[in-house]
Amino acid sequence: MDNGRKLVVEFLGPLALVYMGAGSIIATGGKDLVAIAFAHGLAIGLMVLAAGHISGGVYNPALTVGLVATRRLSIPLGIGYVVAQLLGGLVGALLLKASFAAPAIDVVKLGVPLLGPGVSGGQGILVEAILTFFLMFSVFGNAVDPRTPKAIAGLAIGLTITMDIFGGGALTGAAMNPARAFGPELVQGVWDFWWVYWIGPIIGAVLAALLYNEVLLGPAEEVTAPEARVA
């Protein structure tokens, strides 16, 4: 039952991210970066605050891989998280499809993250890796490291997402999250450079997780247990 509750939470987080984040893209025609950045950041930040104490509030397959790589999630639970997160992103996209008129959806392709003009696939991977590196670094610094207060972890992580979208939104859409890309891609049938939004975020998340876990954390006795609070 405990793992079941975790999976429910990990389903709801990406659902909220896609519905609110991609929904803000549809609502603004993709033309209000401030609204889009804050919608994504608030969706994750508030969901971390609401239910992070249940599952860790990971909500992201790339971050899940980073946590598994540093032994903070078991492999079986990590696989369950990824499945739940992808399903959450898919349901969020389906709900968007049912909520908005077709012309508004078609203008922005249901909020599918896309590469900006002149951005190559390789550059897209680099940008997504950099953005997700900072997101994973923020997760470790604010939610995993036992030396830091956890009261505002959700706010800090959400603001990191906001910052990343301000910096990289024009280049790649700043997905930082395969579930955020997967749901709209599947529902809308748009798969342009889909692999960028898997490879880049996973590389960035694993590098940041290994750096923080192996270099910046203190001795083993000071580190939280493998499945203690994560986000």
C-alpha cells in the first residue's frame, strides 16, 4: 500500500505539470514566457509541497534515473515511478485535448516542446542537459541533503524550473522532463526530435546527482537513507 500511494502521487505530479504547464502555452498562444515559466514552476513546486512527503515528489523520469543511479531509489520502485510519471503526463495531455478548442491546440501543437529556429538536435541535447543539471542539483540541495531545511524545498525547486524556462525556453522549450514531452507528443502525434527530451535530461540529471551525492555530501553517516525524502 505504501508503494501504491507513492505511485499515485507520482502519477498526479506530471498530470498537473502537463495540464497547467502546457495549458499555459495553449492559453497564451506560446507568446507569454513569463506566464509559461511560472505555470510550470508553480505546478511542480506546489505538488512537491502538497505530496512530496509521500513519494518524494520526483515527478520526472530523468530525475528518477538520477536518484536510482545514486542509490536513493531502488530499481524496481524507480521503474514504477517512471511508468506512473509517463501515464500522468499522458492523462494530462488528454485532459488538455478535451479542455481547449482545436484551433488553439493546433497553433502550439498541444504544448509539445520543440527546438527553436536554428537549434540542432545536438544543441538541444546540450541545452536540456544543462537545464536539467541545475534542476537535479536544486533537488539534491533542497530536498535530499539532510543539512538543509526542507520547509521551502518545493518553492526552491519550482523556481529553478521557472529560471530554466526563462533561460532555455526559446531554445528547446525547456522540458527537462521526458514525461512533460511524452504526453503531448503521443496525444498530438508530434514527435519532432523526441529523443532530445530523453537523452538531454537524463544526462544532466545523472551528472548532477553523481556530483552532489559523491562529492558535495558529507560522510556516509551524514547522508539520508537510500529511500528517504527525495523530490
